[in-house]
Amino acid sequence: MKSEDIPFEGGPMDGRVLPVLVGMTGHPPKTYRIPVPAAAGRPPAVLVYRRAPRTPSGGLGFARWKYVYEPGGAARRTGRRWPWSRPGSAPGATPGGKPDDAHG
């Protein structure tokens, strides 16, 4: 597996650079989760960092990445998000509004 040194901004990891495994496309994961062990009597925590592009420095235009701290954490999505899985958008679902309403 290939890895890339990626800087972290904000939060407890600010200013650190860690090697992160990249996928087949050469991109690191969109979110990076760091489990933090619990201190005496406290629940364990998870630091969440979101991938963001670094400022362009010229060159060939290849995307370089950094991780930015998400203080509230990111809501974890489960499963795939299909366009028809939103409420009211299933095939055959009736559209909202009144039948005689011109604006939907």
C-alpha cells in the first residue's frame, strides 16, 4: 500500500504530519478518525478530521490534501446514499402540495 505525508490543522493534532494510506486513486480517506483512550472515569472520545485541498502552489495542478479538525465530529453515514432513498422521492410517491396548487 502507498502512503502520503498529510498535515493536520486545528484541534489536538495541529501542526503534525502523519503518513496516511491512500487508495487506488491516490486520494486519502475523506474523514480520518483518531480514537482517544478514556481517562479515569471519562468516556472514550474520537477526534474527527475532514479532508480538504491545500492551497495550490502552482505546478501541475495535482490535488494535495490536508486534514481539518471537525470539533463537533461528523455524523457517520451508514450504507449507501441512493437518490431514491430520500423521503418522498421513491418511484411512484405522490408529490407534496395540493392537487390544484400551481406552485407544488
